[in-house]
Amino acid sequence: MKKKYIVTPWEVSGEIDYDKLIEEFGLKKIDDKLIDRIKEHTGELHPLIKRKFFFAHRDLDWILDEYEKGNKFFLYTGRGPSGDTHLGHLVPWILTKWLQDKFDVELWFQMTDDEKFYFKEDLSIEDTNSFAYDNALDVIALGFKENKTYIFSDFDYARTLYREAAKVAKKLNFSTVRAVFGLDESSNVGKIFFTCMQSVPAFLPSIKYGKNIPCLIPHAVDQDPHFRISRDILPKLGFYKPASIQSMFLPGLLKGGKMSSSIKESAIFISDSDNEVDKKIKNAFTGGRDTLKEQKEKGGRPEICMVFNYFNVLFMWDDKELNEIKERCKSGGILCGECKKILSERVKKFLNEHRKKREDAKKKLNKFILKD
Ligand code: TRP
């Protein structure tokens, strides 16, 4: 049977079967036992974990073993700066911030402006490099610790990064890159080399501090192929395999597919005005019925509703409230228009507050940036 979805670092489309993806990629499920173990350390659970939006991992149990022995890990995540940030991008960062708070650990944040230059035909180095600093404001706005967070552009931290990337490159064959990423003879050689750069932050702190430090990478699941390579190569260089936790994609507002920068109506951008937010949410795909009468009789379908999805992932973190609205929907007691209004108000409030913090971040940007 033909697969109905594609998940690679360069393309995500179709209706994703996350259980199948776990099998295909060789990931482990984040099960209730592991969730309980996280809770032992954090006291409470983040909704993104409790609701299993972060659904899979590699070696998270090992990270906790080491942590319990007093061997702290560091966090590593990143962003391919190819344009404005939207809500979908924030999801892994929001959990990363929570993990930094709860475990009191460093975050190393990579801006892959080189990657986006290689992969986006119409973007120049100046474009992706300036997006890197613009997007960094969205990261800082989420409240990462100033003295424990390092953000760097691949171009502007290249003297440090390139030296380490060369070590990875020397151990990595073209045939592996081709098999993992599906590149071919016609791919530009920047694309082939790039994955080496994405491996570097997984061991850079170990170099800096002169001792092996475990690394935990929170990321959306499409990035896993890169870290499969890191896990293969890093032990050959004398480092630990990086551990990781994988999130699903925030679905777009329209039917099917993730929130995507290329389909503007499907995504809510940080820069969207109140009016745009209202308009986009008004057009969102819901689980409502064709007629009012039918909906009152049969009820709505939260399982397929994008508005409910947004409540679930980002905008209704109170379990009781979420359950209540779900039940009211299913019994026909609340209609789509009302849910959309609730979501709209919450999104606008979030964005307005975020944009304020983003302005403040401009003043402290250089406290977070590494350059050489
Ligand atoms: N390649 C990623 C992207 O296009 C950016 C990235 C670099 C990243 N390092 C990472 C993402 C580590 C997650 C974790 O978005």
C-alpha cells in the first residue's frame, strides 16, 4: 500500500500516522511509565507531555538515569530561519523552556541560516542570516534564562562550528546521507554537507567544558533523520549519543496538513494582526455539522476539529476546562462559532503579549548570541 504521508526534514505532508512513524524511524513511545518518571523530577507535568504531543523519544530514560546520578544534561534545539515565525514553530521551544526551568540546564540554540540558504532557491545569505536574528527574538521572548542560553547562527559562529563539523564530515559517507535524506546526484553539495553542521551542537558543550555531557534534543519529528546520523557518528568521536524527544506537528487551521509557512491561511504568524487572526480562525476547519439543527441533534466532532486541536495543544491547558468544552461540543451544547470566538480571543492575547516580550528581547539580544 502506498504511504499517505511524507515526513522528511525538507517536506512534511499528508495525514501522518504517528504510530507508524515510530516504527519506521525506530523511535520509542513516551509511555505512561516514562511520564511518571519525568514527573518525579518536575513535580508537575507540562500539558505538551501529559497530552502526548511529545509522543516519542530516543534514550530519554538514559538522560534521567544520568541526571539521577548527578550527571546533568544540556538541551539543544534549533530553527531553520527562512521567514517569519508562526505558532507551530513555538511548540517545541515552549517545552524546551519548561525543561530548562525544571532541570535548570543550559540550552544551545542553533540558527541554521546556512541550511536555509542551501535549500531555499530564492533566499540569499543576507536573507537567512537576518531571519536568524529576527527569529531569535521569538525564542528569547519565551523567557529562556539569560545566563544559560546560547543562540548562534551557523554563518556567524562558523569558526567554532566548522572545525567540529569537519570531524563529523570525515566519518560520514555520501551513501549514508543519500540513504537517510533521499538526496541525489543533482543535489547541490551544500545540502549533502549540511547535516554535519546540525550534529555539532550535540557535542559542542562537551568540547567547551572539556568533559562528556549528555545532550537532550527536543524537536519536531521531521528532524529525526539528522540525529540518527549524529547518534551514529558521535560515539566514533568519543561523545555520547544525543538523546531526543519528538513532537507531532501543530496542524494547520485548514483541513489536513501541518501549520505551514507556504500556506498562509493555514498558519497563525507571530506578526498577524488581530484582524488577520479573527479572519483565519473564522475560516478554520471544525468538526461541525452541515446545519445548525443537525449539530444540535448529533453534536460536533472534536476529534477532527482544528479549533479543538488548538485548545488541546496551546490554548486550553486546564484539563477540566478542556474536558468540559469537549463534552459540550459532543452533545451539541456549544457551536463552532462560539469556540472560534474563544480561541480567537486567546490567540490575540497570546500574540499581543508575545510581541511585547519580543520588543524587550531586542535590548538583550546580544546577551544570548554567540559569535566568533
Ligand atoms: N534543521 C532545523 C530546521 O530546519 C533547524 C535545527 C537545527 C534544529 N538544529 C536543530 C531543529 C535541533 C531542532 C533541533 O528547522
